[in-house]
Amino acid sequence: MRPEKTDKLATMLILLLAGITGLAVLAFLAYLLVTGLPHVSWHFLLSPAKAFQSGGGIRDQLFNSLYLVVLTMLVSVPLALCAAIYLSEYAVQNRLTAAIRLAVEVLGSLPSVVIGLFGYLVFVLQFGLDFSLLAGALVLTILNLPILTRSFEDALQQVPTLQRQAGLGLGMSKWRVTTKIVLPGALPGIITGMILSAGRVFGEAAALIYTAGQSTPAVDYGNWNPFSPTSFLNPLRPAETLAVHIWKVNSEGLVPDARAVSNGAAAVLIITILLFNLLARLIGYLVKRRFAK
């Protein structure tokens, strides 16, 4: 067979497989949205869940998910950024750095349920945090670190080497070059990686079943004291997230409209994750355009 025909056949096969994959993903998303959006309303979003009655909402679960994203990013972003700066700018390429990268890859491939069990043994039992938002944030930090570290390191390495050499040639220190030249140049990729990882954290369930808990006590949204047991900002209270709520409603089925609640919550979860991805692209584009001027 001639090379032209082989190339054409291979291209058609790749396009066919890519089209099948894209259609499967779109069909799955369409099914979730078609079955879930009719159950989504302001009452559904702003009312609390009900244990044994129909007509409950997802107000607390939605807030818990967003609050948990904020707590996780506050812990994981500085750690991942420091690790990425070390690996990209300071580490000598030897067996030690290769071992560190291998450890990051292994940690990133662990199932979330395994990390959740580790968090239950260490944070919930050993550290005495019980089922709480803080325990969930710490276990999600472990889950999130490999993704953030890789994305931050890739963003830093995309900054041209000539810019580093120019800064060093002007007498700038290594740290000043990193903070004044490399980090601003890598900022679009860093922001994009942060928002994309936040979307993954928002949709996580398995690790949070063992750490953040499967129940949400009554909280006062007018109480802004984070040290108060009834405050919605208290990081030491148990908190059922949206993804855990979907799993719990489907597994227990104690409410009469469990199917409607599950479908509506799944639609809200998918839409929120899509918004995270769109926001990441938009902010990355705007920041890149600003620094390009």
C-alpha cells in the first residue's frame, strides 16, 4: 500500500475514534443534564436537604463543596508552587530529583479511596480532627498535590530560558529572577492549573466519605465566627459535600424523591465543573493577553 493511502487511512481511523469518544462524552453529559435540569430551581439550590421528606434541596451541600475547595486550595497551592519552583529552577537533575518526580507520579496514580482511608487513620483518628472540613481539606491536599505540582512545573518550564539568562546577565540573583521574571511569565499556566484542579476537588467523593463525613449539622449562615460550633465557616464541623450527597441519596434512598434529588444534584455538579473549566480558560487567556502587552 502506498504511503499516501496509509496516511489517509490512519487519519480517517484517528478521526473516527476521536469522534466516537467525543460523542460518548457528549451523550453522557446530555443525559445528566436532560434528566437533572428539570429538577433544578432556586428552591432546590437554596433550601436544606430533608432526611425523610420530599422537597429538600442542596443548599448546605453546595456551600460545603465550595468552602472545601477554598480550604484545599489555601493549603495545597503554596506547597505545590514551592515544590514546582524547586524542581524546575533549583534542583539538580540527578537520582534524587528523579525519585521525587517518581514519588509524585505514584502519589497521583493512587485511588482516591486509598488516600481517603489514609486520611481517616491519620487526620480523623490520629490527629483527632474527627469528621470535619479541615480533615477533608488535608486529604484533598494530598490528592491534589501531584496534579498541581506537575501543572505548575510545566508552566514554569514554558518560560524561555533566554529570559532567565538575561536576568542573570543583568546581575539579578536566582531568587529575584524566579520571582520577577519566571513566575509572572508562568502565571497564566499557574492560574489555569489552579482552577482545573479546583474542579477536580469539587467533584471528589470517595476520599471525603472517610474524612469530611456524610452528614451536615444545622449551621447559622449569619454567624461569621469561625470558632463557633454553629458557624457556617467553622472548619472543624462535619460537612457532607455535593458529590457525597449524590452517593448517599442513591445508596440509602430514604427520601421519597431520591431520584429527583440525585439527578438535580448531578446536573448542578456537572455544570459547576464545566464552569470551572471555562473560567480557567478565560482567566488564563486574559492574563496571558495582559502580560503579552
